[in-house]
Amino acid sequence: MELSTLEYRVDGAIAHVTMCRPAELNTMNKAFWTELIQVFAAIDENPAIRAVVVASTGKHFTAGLDLGWAGATGNDPDADPGRAREAFRRHILHMQETFNVIDRCRVPVIAAIQGGCIGGGVDFVTACDLRIGTENCFFTVQEINIAIVADVGTLQRLPHLLPQGLVRELAYTGRRFPAAEARQWGFLNRVEADHEAALEAARLMAEEIASKSPLAITGIKRVLNHGRDHSIEDGLEFVALWNAAMLQGEDVPNAVRAQMAKQRAVFADLKA
């Protein structure tokens, strides 16, 4: 897989996905929106992967959308207006899919965030399961500052992570949401002193998750996402069906034996 905006490596049970254009503040250019989909397809196809750490390089996690590329997209003055708008709608749906693949990823995704996480960066990290930030990190729903309605996930996912009043304030004003405030509201799971410490904390959290039953972990993520998007009654029915189907294997007796022996259980990978 040839990548120009991301670095991808697998270390044991942990996949590492790192934005690697620090000189450009890791802005999201044309290639980024396809490459992230390709990387997460590879993650989902590898049954040995049990957690993902998303990170970045340089001063900022990302400055968001590459405005130069975005400004040149869909500007054909000779195109039929209806057809041009229909094509642009499909363009937006493709961009949405770039972050949907993170939300749907069968394993938990942990973001390690340094510096600014702006615009599309908020779309990116709200699709992740967990967020660890540096003391100097901040978040900005930047779209309002360029007169755009955020359209690739922030306005859909942020209300599940923060109170409505705060979500609306951030979306309406485009102000900075600093690390200390983000931690206070639970948007950040933890705050570390610097980038290196945040990466280490993310790695340790990923290793802890990877030590658990992968069948149970993927089930928890599916059930939590289903419950987020459905009623309580629907969610209870879904988890009942999930456990009725999945609690027939070796992981539960394996875990119980390990608990009784005060040992750490070792679980087999999922099937490819």
C-alpha cells in the first residue's frame, strides 16, 4: 500500500496510523480522504490487530481541510447546476466515509492529539473511541469561521460526547476548546504533559485493550455504537442477540479460569 499522507505499521496486536505531513500542518488533501479508507480496510482485514493508535507529527495534530484543494473541487462553470450539485453531494458522502470507517472499525481506536485539532480534525477524533491529549492541545469547530456547516461528522458525533449547550457554543462560535476544558467535560480521557507522554499513554491503553478477549471487545464496540444510534429497547434486544450468538466459544471459560487462578488470560485472534 503506497501512502503519501499517512504512515501505517503494525506492532504486535496494535496498529499505528500516523499523519506525516508536519510541514503542511497535516492538512487533509485529496489523497488523505482515500488513504485513510484504505488503511482502515487493511486493519479490519487483519484479525491479529486488536486496537489502533491514531497519531500525528509536528506542532499540530491537523489544521483540518486543505483549503486550496477544497476550493478547486466542484468548480466547473460550464456544468449543469443540478448535475454539479449532485456530484458534489457524492463528494461529501465520500469524505464522510473516510471517518465512518473509523467509527465502524471492529477494534477500538485511540487518538493521541497534540497542538491544534482543527476543523476536519474534530471530525476525525470524534469518530475515534478514546482521546488522549497534550496539555497544549485544543479543538476548534473551524467550519463556521469559513461560513460552512460542518458536514463530515462533527455535528453528528459531538452531541454524543458533550452537552448540547456546549456543542452549540463551539459550533456557533468556532472558539478554541482547550485541553483542560475538554478533560473537564470528558471529551479527553486524559491529558498528558507532552506529545511523547500522550503517545506512550495511548500505547499502554491499546496494550491493555489488546490483552482482553477480542471477541468481547468487538462486541462491546458494536453494542455501544448500536445503542448510541437506537433506543434503549432496541439496544437491549441487540445485545441479547449478540451474546446469544457469541458466548459459545472458549473465551468465557478461559477468562474465568484465569481469574480464579489470578493469572492473565491469553485469547486467540479472531478469524480472518
